[in-house]
Amino acid sequence: MNPLLAIPFALAALAPVPAADPAPEPPQVVEVGVYVMNVGKFELATGSFTIDFYLTLKSDRAIPDGAFEFMNGRAGSVDAIVNEEKHKEFRVLANLYQNLDLRAYPFDRHKLTVLLENKSRDNTSLVWKVSDADSGLDPEVTVVGWDLTGAHGRVDVHDYGDKKFSRFVYEVELRRIVLTSIFKAFLPAFFIVVVGLLSLLMLPDKVIPRLGMATSALLGTVMFHLTVTSQIPPVGYLTFADRFMIASYVVLLGCLISTVVLMRHNDSKDDASSMRVYRISLRVIPPAALVVYGVAILTR
């Protein structure tokens, strides 16, 4: 081989080999714990509530100050208790909001959530991890009118289109006290409907008192329905209370219609037809009431 031709090969062998791209650094893992001390001012009309809790952040790397923000409200106060490089604890009082599903009202259940994300770092840079050891619900936490059934945390990924952020979700589960709902929402309505059904026992010659009982029961049901549903915001679906009251309307309307038909036969002095209407209404309307209430309960 010509020595001159070997020079390029020798120079190429002496050239430095380009360094390989460094492997991307894995995202920082931050353990999050929420220990709830108090829940208050839970309002069905707005879905708002206040929650007082301890927030714990731990990581094997430095945690920047102000590394978190609430996605369903704002913190009223944040007091630092531990402010170390890799371990931070805060006492937080937050005003948060919750989308409520009221279809089962007044036997509804809800999850009051704390939604936490990093302000600027997506899930390629930072991910949350639930710290069960630092999370919990204080035994003295109470919400008036509700039973607390538990609390737990989880981590989701929230997609903003161009970026995805790790989201820490802590849920406090509560349900309405069943006995209170029965006594306040359904027991009065039950007695109103019973009064309407008792009017069916009145003989055809007592049609005027019967009309008064049926009319009063129907009007009372309408007013009570407005009272019950005034405690919740306007929604685009029927709640269980709505379906129950609609069933009451159907029953009482049947009592009222049968009474009006009875009056017409009485006015025409048709005693045989009056007795026939009396017997039919007494045999048909009470079983029909059981059916419509059964449908309302089964579709809860």
C-alpha cells in the first residue's frame, strides 16, 4: 500500500471517539402524606369545604420551597413546621371545592378531595408517592350530619395536552346519617300520603271531606318537596328525593281524580256508579302506590 494513502486511516484512528449521550435522569420521587385534623363548613349548595391538615413531603433529593399547589381551591394558611432540605412538614388550612353527585340525595355519599400538583415540574421531572405512614384521619374529626367512613390517598396522572403532571389525591369519604334522612325527609311525606290514602275509606256520601283530605295532602306534598330540595343546588337530573316525591304525586293525584269522578256520579244521583268508583279506587290505588314507590326505590 502507498504510505500516503495510509495517512487518513491513521488520523481517523487517532481522532477522539464522541461521548455517548448521558442517560436521562429519572424523575424525583416525593412521598406525600396528609393527616386530617378537621373538616368544616361543608356546603352542598356550593360544594365548598374547609380542611385543616398536616402535609408531609419527603424525598431523597432536595425539595424546593413552594413545590406544591392545590388544584381544587386555595390554601388560606400554610405554616412550616419542618423545613429541611429533604423533609418538609406544613400545617395547612385550605378552602377547597368538590363536584358533588346528588342523585342519591338524601342518602348521598361524597368524597372530599385534596388535589395536589407541582407548580412547574411535569411527571418526567417529579412524581408523587403516597406515604401511608404520614397519612390518616384524626379520630376526633367530625362533620355535623355526616358519618366519616374513611380516608385514603392515591396518585393519578393529569393530562394538560402538551404536558402530564403527577397529581396526588387524598379523599375523605363521608355519607349522610341514614336515620336522620329518614326522619327529616321521608317520614313527614309518608304521613301526608297516608292521609291521602285514608280518604279512600270515606263512603261516597262523604265526598266533600274526602275531597278536602286529598287536596290538602297533595298541596302539602308539593310544599314539602320544595322544602326538601331547597337544601341542594339546582341540578340537571332527578335525585332520589325527587323520584320519591313524584311517586307521592302519582298516588295522591289518583286519590284526587277518583274523588272528582265520585262527585260527578253523586251529582247525577247515580249511586251504583258511585259505589263502583269507591270500590275500584279502594282496590287499585293502594297496590298501585306500592308499585310506584317500589320503582322509585329500585331506581335509586
